[in-house]
Amino acid sequence: MEQLVEFISNHYYLAGAWALLFLMLVMSWLSGATSGVKMVSSHDLTMLVNRSNGHVVDTRAIADFNKGRITDSIHLPMDKISSGQFGVLENKKADPIVIVCNTGMTAKGAAKQMSKAGFEQVSVLQGGIQGWISASLPIVKK
């Protein structure tokens, strides 16, 4: 314990950086555990669509969406979600909805906004469309 105090007093920038990283890790874990939005795997997505009438919402740019998308996915860009324009999803607030982006990072924000707008079962695909493709799952190209 004495060495720890000596280390911290000699290297307070390094000790502060480690404390900040630890705090960020704990906050990230807590926000994920208490969030109403859950992450689903590609297998879970398939089960939601096939068994629970789930809907896939793709938030990528239209050019990326046209290059390849999950079958029967609905294109809804982030700017429309931000402004509360949910289009065909307005009457499907009780159905499971899985948000898909390129890597699964930006979809979390869209899922939180949809959850605040009253959608009951909003999830995010882990790894996004890149995770879907790397799992060798089919995509539609048109």
C-alpha cells in the first residue's frame, strides 16, 4: 500500500489517467446494463423476424443501403429518426424492431430515440451490417 501511494505521488498524471479509464469502463458497463436498448446477435435477429413479426430498420446512407441490405429491411435514415419521422413504423410500436447501421455504433443513438418515442421493443444488431456479412448471412443487392 505504501508503494501505491508513492507511485501515485510520483506519477500523478499516469495514475489519474488509469483512474479516468477505470471510471469510464464502469460508467459504460452501468449504462449498458440499465439501458432499455439491448444488443442482439444475428441469430437473435433472425428469430425475432421469423417468430415475433420483427422489423429490421437500416439507418445507413441510401447508397450503402442499395449496395446490400438485410432482406425486408426498412430504410430510415438517422436524420428522420432524429426529427421523429418514423414513416411506416408509426403503427408498429409494439412490434420488435432491430436497428442496423454499418458497425453497430451509431444505431444505439437511433434506438434510444425510438425508445423515447414510444417504441416498446427496440434492439441493435451487434456488429451492424458488417457483423451480418462476416457471419456469411445473406444480403439483398438491388
